[in-house]
Amino acid sequence: MDRFEPNLRIPGPTALPPSVREAGARQMINHRGPEFAAMLERILTGMKPFFGTTSDVAMLSCAGSGGLEAAVVNTLSPGDRVLGVSIGSFGDRFAKIAGVYGADVTKIDVEWGQAADPTVVREALLANPGYKAVLLTHNETSTGVKNPIPVLAEAVRDVEPDTLLLVDSVSGLGAVPFEMDAWGVDLVVTGSQKAWMAAPGLAMIAASPRTWEAMASATMPRFYLDLRAHRDAAVNGQTPFTPAIAVVYQVDEGLRLMNAEGAASIFARHEACAAASRAGLQALGFELFADERFASRTVTAVKLPEGHDWKTFNGAIKRHGVVLAGGQGKLSGKIFRLGHLGSVTVEEVIGVIAVLETVALEQGRRVTPGAAVGAAFAAAADALGLGQGAGTSGAGVPA
Ligand SMILES: *Cc1c(COP(=O)(O)O)cnc(C)c1O
């Protein structure tokens, strides 16, 4: 199948729309000139509605994990007590970064596949008052779970109004609603290669006014990651150091496409793609890894049945040109993941399900050709409110 490019369906980096790819190929410009300044302004302002904030956003050239590191070193001091609420491998990473820089980290390790329980978070805060920060993952890419941030934030705010709430939304923001100001979240990190339809290389970080203030007294060491330097430079349309200009072009173009589509339609599209993925995979006989009440809208994880070797199975999928993700860390060989974020349509998800049906038939498994494809399409149509059964699921799921 090498006539076609691989159909990249992993939860980041995501496939790029043609105009975004072309944007990345443009000639370099002076990053101290007016053209760059205008572009930076468009990005920092254009992202605010997706963060749900009126506060300042900073853009750093680094991986999403660099953004998490910036979240930690700018807000904390060595010895600060931090509650790391982990629901998977990225939650573990966030907590680990805090520990590396000398924070006194207490972890809540939620069973993988589950979301964090607001009652458990509340009790942890009551049992041990005085945490400086709580670390949360919005969308845990390793398990396909979306945490209910509004209720978790409410639990934190109720018990500890002064504790900073830092959220990793690297794989959620831009694809699902987020209301940082309204929910009382203090800092949110996202990354260019997930919902923003651009190459890896940029992390965007929004912080609440009191978080920007807290950076003055936080004493963890920082130089490149000093968010205040990035904010100060942005006032003059610049970055403190040379930015990843090609990726900046791409994020600018990606945002232009997103604004043309409109946030409501982007969110509905992701919800429909997620519904199609879940229904199609289940119709093929796979069991969802995530508790369905908290299923992610950007990545779906399913269990590999006993005796299903991931390498062999994945080899067969790849021969049809589809690239899926295996499990991370302790889930390696136990699950696989279908990414549906950024530039993705229901039709593309259905195409992946069709390939999985083909592989199942090739392997002599008992499936009815078209059944999973039909189930995927029906679920998407339902989520989008099309045709029979409109509105019976999906559309009413709270953020
Ligand atoms: C992808 C991802 C990250 C890390 O991004 P990198 O760019 O690989 O460092 C962090 N958190 C979540 C939830 C992610 O999905």
C-alpha cells in the first residue's frame, strides 16, 4: 500500500491539513520583525477562547513536557507540598517533574482507565491542609480517559481556595470545551502537535492573574522556561529566544482553519469521531479500556484480547496503511489506541474501522463485513443529531 501516505491515527503527532504543511515550508522570517509580531499576537489572542481565559498566554518552543516543566518551575519552590493526581502515564510524568525539582509530592494513583474522584481529592486535601499546588491531567492520553475538571476544580476550590490548580491539557485543549477562568483553574498547558493540527515543537501555557503573581516568589531554578520572560517579550511581539518559526507558521494556519470551522463545530466533530471510534471498536469485539462515563473525546483505548499479539496485529494494520498507537508503559501489549484529534473526520475514523474489519476477516475472526463500520457511522450520526435516534446520546455529555 505504499501508493498512499500512512493514515496516521495516533494521539499525537496528528496528521496535518495540506495548508498547514505548506505553511511549515515557508521561507524563514526575522523573528524580531513586524510579520512575526503579528503572527504571535494572532496566536496568543486566538488561543484564549479555547483556554477559556482572558488572562495571558505564553508560547514556548518545546515539547508538551517542556510546558509541564514550565508549569512546575514557575509556580513552585523546593519543599512545597504538591498533590499529584495521576490517572495514567502523563499524570505520573507531571508529578515526577515536580519531584525532580524538589517539590514534596504526594500522589493519588487512580486505577488506570478510571477518572479521578472529586471525593477522594477533597479528602486528601482535608487530611493534609496546605498543599501549594494540585496537579491534574485533563485528558489522559495513555488510558483514553477525560477527567471531569469542573467538579475536580470545585472540590479543590472548596477545600483550599489558595492552592494552585495546574492542569495538563496537552491532548485535550482545542478539541473539547475548556473554561479555565470559570472553573477556577490556575494554569493550563497544551501542545502544538495534538488538537492544533501542527507539527510538534510549541507548548502554549495560560496562567491566571494570581499564578502570574505567584511566579515572582517561586524559587525553583529556571532560565529558558521562565514564563515571565516569555510574557514580557510577547508585549513587544517577540519571544525571548529564537522560536520554532516553521511550527509557529503552522499553528497560525491551524488556528485560522479552526476559527473558520468554529469552536462548537470542532467540539461536535471530536465528539462524533469519539462516538464512532467507541462503537466501531466495540462492534469488532474490543472492550473499551476507559470507564465509558469518562471516555476521552480525542483518543480511544481498547483492550487487546487474550492471545492477540500486538506486534502481529499491528503489522497487519500497518500493511493497510493505518498507523495506530500501542499501549504506554505498563499497558504495552495490553491495549491499543486510536487517536481522533486535530485534523480528523468521521469518515476517516470509519475508514480505520473498515481496515480493522478487513484485518479481522483476514485473520479468520467471525465478523460481519460492514457491521462495525455501520455501528461507527450510526454512533457518529447519533452524536451529530442526524437521522433516526437523534439526540439520544453524545450531545448531552457535559464538559
Ligand atoms: C502528548 C502529551 C504530553 C507530552 O507531550 P510531548 O510533546 O510528547 O512532551 C503530555 N501530556 C499529555 C496528556 C499528552 O497527551
